[in-house]
Amino acid sequence: MLRRSILHSIVFSAMAMAMTSCGGGETGRYPNDTRLSQPTANAPVRVGTIPRQAPPQVYGESAIVIDAYSGRVLYAKNADQIRPVASTQKIVTALTVISAGNVNKPVVIQSSDTQCEPTKLYVSPGQTYTRQELMKALMVKSGNDVARALARDVGGSQEGFSAMMNRKAASLGMRNSRFINPNGLPAQGQYSTARDIAIASRAAYNVPLIRSWAETKAYTFRFSNGRTKLLTNTNKLLKRVPYCDGMKTGTTNAAGRCLVATGELNGRAAIVVVLKSNSTHIWNDSEKLLRWALERPEGG
């Protein structure tokens, strides 16, 4: 009887461990270390179900939709095809800066920070801002000069910060990404995928500060010389879809129009990534995918 009791205990423990480590469905396509805590501490763990309705057709060359809670893939189109991703990689920049800590540390702008192409916030050498102030402007208005200032401050140099970005990406399980700069401007050898950007976006969705910046529709930025400027979020879906709460736009000639859109509705949360689209389709396709993932009929 004692042997049988011990055997039952061992079997039960093994089954419990297996149930804990397996999320079910397609979540196995994401490494375990990307299964982060839920956006709300007391929210129940939900394994996303794929909508019964067929997904809409998407013009963008790469796309993916994942359940933000479980990480389950709901839809994918060329999700592992490497390509430039423009400013959507600023999500990785924000995660890297947040991981460095001390978000209230002052950053003094240097002339080298301003040596980049627009979009820029046009901060000036000698001006001082906290990391937090710069990161909010980064996520809302996508300033490339702001990204360079953060990178230099955190990494010691643009190259040093890029190495930190790549280590951060690897730690999240982003297997097909390489970052050369913090802003997504074209650089030889720099690339990512829709799946990897979704992994980074899911990590960012679980960081309250980043999430609050990403859902900010507009705010007044105060320059250190007293001048103010209204910054309007580059993500148009924040105004078009009531439950959209982020996350990041991106545009270059090489990358095309790119968008990460997030939303939460009726106990579900979804992350949509569309890459290499155009101005005509990027907003409509992303909106359709977000609504497809979250606006479901009863039992859908």
C-alpha cells in the first residue's frame, strides 16, 4: 500500500507539472519565457480561442494576431519572413530602457542625438529630460532623435545600446531579429519578423508604463526651455476603435507602412501586427483584424 501511495503521488506531481508547463493550443510556438504575467495582476489566465469566423484578407505582406493573455496565435501570414520593421522596433527600445531601470534619471541631450532623419521631436543639445519623459514621447510621437538620446544614455553609445537590444530580444525568445539602431531607420543587416514584433509587443503590453504611453491619444510635451508642443499619437486606430489601447506605428520606404495595434474587449485582449503594407490598407486591415479577434458573437 505504501508503494502504491508513493507511486500515485509521483504520477500526480508529474501530471501537475505537465499541466503547468503546457498552455494548450498553439502557445507552444512561443518560448516559455515569453509567457509573462497578465496585464492586470488579478485577471484570470485565459487561453485564447480562435474566432469561428474566417479572418479578413490582409494586404500587408506579413501579419500576425495573437491573444495577449496566453500568447496563442490566432492568425498568421508570412509571420516568420524577415524584413525591416521601421519604428515598430521602438517597442524593443522601450523595453530595453525600462529594463535598465531608473526611469527618472536625467538625460542631457547631445548634438550627436539630433543627427538623424525626421520624424524628430527636435530636442536641442544641452536640454535635460528624464528617461521617462523621453520614452513617452518616443511611444506617442516616435521621435528618432529621442530614441538616439535614450540609446546613448543607457548603452553608452548607439552600438552599445544595439547590443543591449539584441540581448533583450533574445531573452524574450525573438529568434529572427537583429537590431542595429534604436529607431528603425534603414540599416544594413537590421531586420525582424511579425512574430518577433508580436513577442516584443506582448512583453510591452505587460509593462504598465509602456502601456499607458502607447494608449495616450495626445498630450502636451514641455521642452526644458519652457516651450510646449502638442504631441498627437501616430496610431490612428486609437480614435477609430473605442477599445484600441496601443501600440506603435512604423514607416520607411524599405519597411512600408507597419502597425502594431492592441485592444481589450469583453475579457479578451489581442495584439495585431501588420508589416509591409501601404497608406491605403494599413489602417483598415489592422482594424479589421483587431475587430475579428475581439468582436465575436456569443460563443464565438
